[in-house]
Amino acid sequence: MSEADALDIVQRAIWTILAASGPAVFVAMFVGVGIAFLQALTQVQEITLTFVPKIVAILVTVAVSAPFVGAEISSFTTLVFSRIESGF
């Protein structure tokens, strides 16, 4: 295995991690900003108000994006196994 092969696999692994975690992170960010905006408008500083909507939004997002995340991980796994099979 050369350095180029190792860098290619690491680059693909990082891309897979970003693609798999991206939907949940973005939804959590948008819900958090929306709740922070709501708290700033109403001056209600309840700490638990931020957690429940985020958890629900993330669970829904993970359920909806599960086929996409599974396809990304499967694609990466197939790539790594094909490289192992061909001897890099």
C-alpha cells in the first residue's frame, strides 16, 4: 500500500463521516438556533427547553436519513474491501 492509497482511504473515510453525521448535526444546529432565537424574544431561559426539541428533531432526522447513511457506510465498506481484495 502506497501513501496515495492510504491518503485516498483516509479522505474517503472523513467524507463518509461528514456525510453520515451531517444531517443530524445540521438539524440540531438549526433547531438550536431557532430555540435560542425564541428564548431571546421571550426572555424565557429554561435550560430543558433546548434539549427536548433537539432530541426529537435529531431522532426524526436519523430515522429519515437512515437509508442515506447506510448507503454511504456500505459504499465505503465496499471500497475498502475491494482495495483489500485487489491488494491495493
